[in-house]
Amino acid sequence: MRIAVCASEGAPYAKSGGLGDVMEALPAALARLEGNEVALFLPYYGKIKNNAAYAVEKVAERYVHLGWRRQYAGILRLVGRNDGVQVYFIDNEYYFGGRTGAIYGDLDDGERFAFFSRACLDAMDAVNYIPDIIQCNDWQTGLIPVYLKALYQGRFGHTRCMYTIHNIEYQGWARADFFDDLLGLPWEYRGRLDMGGSVNMMKGGIETADLVTTVSETYARELMYPYYAHGLDSVLAANAWKLTGITNGIDTNTFNPETDKALPAHFNAETFTVGKAACKAALQEEVGLPVKPDVPLMVMVTRLAGHKGLDLLCYIARRLMWEEDAQLLILGTGEAQYENFFKDLAKQFPEQVSAQITFNLGLADRIYAGGDIYLMPSKSEPCGLSQMNAMRYGTVPVVHATGGLKDTVPPCDENGQGGLGFTFQSYNADDFLAAVKRALNLYNHNRDGFRALQKREMEQDFSWNVPAGKYMDLFRNMLSW
């Protein structure tokens, strides 16, 4: 099967969050399946263009029509990738080359990714790569299924399109005149994109794609409710017949405690007791906490944003430090209110709290490996990767039972049996605190039970093999329509 994957970011070339991780792992997992031919289309950002590690060759060029505009698109092919995925970059200096290091945040992001969406289809045509399936992701590629249906049926008449929602909060809004001035679409498509008198690119993707997926089974169900859908609940309800969820995996080669170069010691499900102890001691020393092997170390690697449940942690943090002989380590950057809170907390409890307000991938891996308990009280979480990373390294998660957290962390009892971590159902601080205390109690009073839970987590298959198989089942069904 010939599969084209289109996204606004993909590691290791350009990454701002979980989408970048998925776009590194999913195409590779699909390419490993016999009979598949996979191509990944990404913008040619300045950070990619100026990175000597990435050798490319120009294979074609096109001029992309955006309303009255006629914009150059260079099509460059990555040389030297050996996992079966052919990577193509869409080059346009104005839209992607001469910008700051950030992927998103420019005032013309709508125009930039409208260009990219149409350029992807032009690029496929230019290199004679007419796919059976196009899989596109989030609002930045939400116009691909729109353009495919409206303008490209002649060349792509047998191509089916899957649109995947990774985070519904970001929908690609634009003013009403964006449709006439920039998109160049037939008038009958205006209603597909119109929402409250404005253009909503994610709505367009949902309306016109052959199938809509999201990144966990529970999140797909949650999107039927206004609380989670951020205004798109009625649109999704009308398209519920084509909405389904597939829970993400993680790259188990990258996140591997047996081989991770960032760790001071390596371990697996049989040797983790010694290996994690060494990692914990080194981590405590690295972040300025007292090296205490028997004090539980609670950790969190996160973007410091409200929807990550940080308001709950802020509410209980001081009480937790007063009542428990435990340590807390936070790594991340984000909203100033949370950065300042955790800095102040570390000053108030220097023996118990360390706030690492920075972005450091190596330290993140050492936190996964050296922590005992991983906190993830997200208000909503489409899938979440951190909880799976933590379990891969034997760190027990405490999570809010929402989205992908509910799908990947079945609850265990107070003895650590029957599940993979500790969960709380209602989004409130008291329930979160109770779940944290259940985890601490197991660590402090039943270490054998805690270690059995760690071992069970490390033996789980969080790879992309199972999700890739589910994607293929959907692709085959789409082609049979």
C-alpha cells in the first residue's frame, strides 16, 4: 500500500511536542509492514535547511496557487534515511525558511499552512507519488482533504484521506475573507469551513476527510462532549460515523532503559532494582536534592500549562511536603505563574523540591529512569506519551483517568495489583492527593508490591507495532469503500 503522511512537524527534523514524536515513529512503523511504501511530507523549515546533518536533493518544483497568489514550492528529498520512509520537504523561503526558530506563532500561520496543505498535493503529483492513503494531522494539514475533494480528484481519484486530531484545542481559525482571498476553493466548500462567520480549518478537515481518527479510544468518545471538544462537538457528532480512536505508541528504541545514552546506568525488567537505584542517586545529586535512596522521588516532565493539571499540584504541593517524607522534581517551561510557583516551592522546601525550569531532553530521560512515582494529573489528555515513557523506565504513574491516560494506565489497587498505576476520576485536588498518597503508601509500606508493579509496567508493549496494525486495518477498510 502506498501511504503519504503529511504533518507540520516530525522529529528529529522539527519538533515542538507530541506530534513531532508521533511523526517520527508512526511512518517508520508503517514502513516496517510488508508491502507498504511510505512517504513523509514536512515543511522545509530554516532549522532543517541550516542543519548540515540532513542531506537533501531537489527533485521537482511547482508553483502553488493561493487565491491570486502564485507561490514557489521546491520539493526536496532527504538522502540517507534507511528505515523505509522517504522524506520530502516543501521549500519556500518566505513561509518556512526565513523565520525564527519556532515552528508556530507567526501572524500568517494560516496562510503558511494553507500553502503547505496544497503544496503537499502538488508535490505528490510532481514526483509521481499518487498514494492510496493520505494521512494528515491537526489543523495545519486540515485543508488537505478539502483540496483533495474540491480540486484534485482528477489525479487522485482513488486516493482516500484520513484526518487525525492530536489536540482539538488548536483548530486553525481565520477571518471570513480568508476563504475568498486565499483558499481558491469552489464556493460550495465555504460551508464546510465556516464556523460562526469565520474559517475553521480543522472543521474543514473533519467535514471532508473519508475517516477521522484521534489518538486514543477514550479521547474519541470524550470529543462528543462540549467540555472536551472546544466548540466542535456538534461537528463531530454529525460526523461520528467516521470518527474512531487509536492509542499512540512510543518509540521503544529511543526510550529504552537498556541502551539510553543519557543514563548513568542501564537496566531492564529483571535488573531494574539496582539500575534504577543508581539512576535515582545520580539524579538527586544532579538536581540538588539530598541523596536518599529510601525517600520516594515524585517527578513530572511537562509543559507548564494549565491543562496539564498543574493547578491541582499547586493546590496540594505544600501540604504534601509537610505531611510526607518525599521529594518532588519538576522539569519544564511554560506559563510564568507555574514557573514562579515551583521556583518558590523549591526555595521553601530545598531539601524536598527541585524545579528545573528548562528544556533538556537528556535530563528528561534521567528523570524517567530515576523517579519512583510519575505525576500526570492532566485536565484532558488526547493520548499522552510521558506516562508510557515513565512506565517503560519503571516509574509508577499517578494520572487523571481521562483520554489516553485512561487507556494506557488501568488502575491498580492499594497493593499495586490489577493495573499499571494509580488513577483518580474526578478532576479535583483532594482526589489527586488521595491517589498520590496511595502510591506513596505502597512505596513506603509494601516495597515488594511496588517493585512487582514496576516490573509489570516494564514488561508492557508500548511500541508502535499494535497501533500501526490498527491503522492498517482502517486503511484497508477505507480502500474497500
